[in-house]
Amino acid sequence: MATKSHTEVPSGGKPAFPPFAKETFASQILWLLITFVALYLLISRIAIPRIGGIFEEREKRIQGDFADAQRAKEDSEAALAAYEKALADARSRAQAIGAEIRDKLNAEAEERRKALEAKLNAQLGDAEKQIAATKTAAMANVRGIAVEAAAAIIERLIGVAPPAPVVTAAVDDALKR
């Protein structure tokens, strides 16, 4: 005779769904409780502490990274401030050097201008002396030329040479006017 299995239908009807079978219900509840307790113990003693440790480690790493980022930010801000200060110092030094060179060049130009002005004034004085000497010499020559020309003109007009002292006195009288 064949033994009846759990899947056989009693008396020609549909077989019952195994979890709802009355014969196996108590053993299924027992195994459910055993499995639940085992999973609960496994999760509470092993999985949750590991996950908690991972979260703590992750939080520590995030805090450390945040602190490192904050330090790097502060370092970069300090470096930027030092760079800006160095740049401002360099600009002020460049302006000071530029002003110093400008003043020095202005002083040298003023010195050269004064030297050139003095040289030109000396040359102008020499030229005025030469002009005065030339004018005096020319005036002396003009008087002599005027006396000779007047004597020649009178001689030609009247045919007789006038006396030299009379012509000289007449030319001197004319030059004084």
C-alpha cells in the first residue's frame, strides 16, 4: 500500500495550502519562532554593531575631512592675505622707487638746465660784448667813411676840396643828432 504524502488530496478535493495545513501548523510556528530569535540575535549582536561601527567610522571620517577642509581653507585664506600684502608692499615700493627716480631725474634735468642756462648767458654776454665792440668799431669806421664821403661829395660839387677840420666838425654835428 502506498503511503499518503502531504500533497495528496484527501477524498478527491483540492489539497490544502501547506502553511495552513492543520497538521503542520504547530511545527511551523515553532520553526518561525526559532528562526526569528536566531535572526534577531544575529542582527542585534553582529549586524547592528557592525553597521553602527561603520556609521561611527564614517562620521569620524566626515568630521576629519571637514576639519582638514577647514584648515586648508584657513591656510589658503592666510596665503591669499600674505600674497595681497606682498603685492601691496611691492606696489608701494614700486611707487616709491618711481617717485625717487622721477625726483632724481627732475633734479638732474634742473641742474643741466641751469648749467646750460649759465653757459648760454655767458655766451650771450660774450656775444653782446662782441656786438658792442663791432658796433663801436663800425661807428668809428662810419665816422671816418662819412668824413671821407662828405669831403668827396663837396669836392665834386664845388670842385675844390674843403678843409678836413670843417668836414669833420660837420659830420660830428650830424652824428650827434
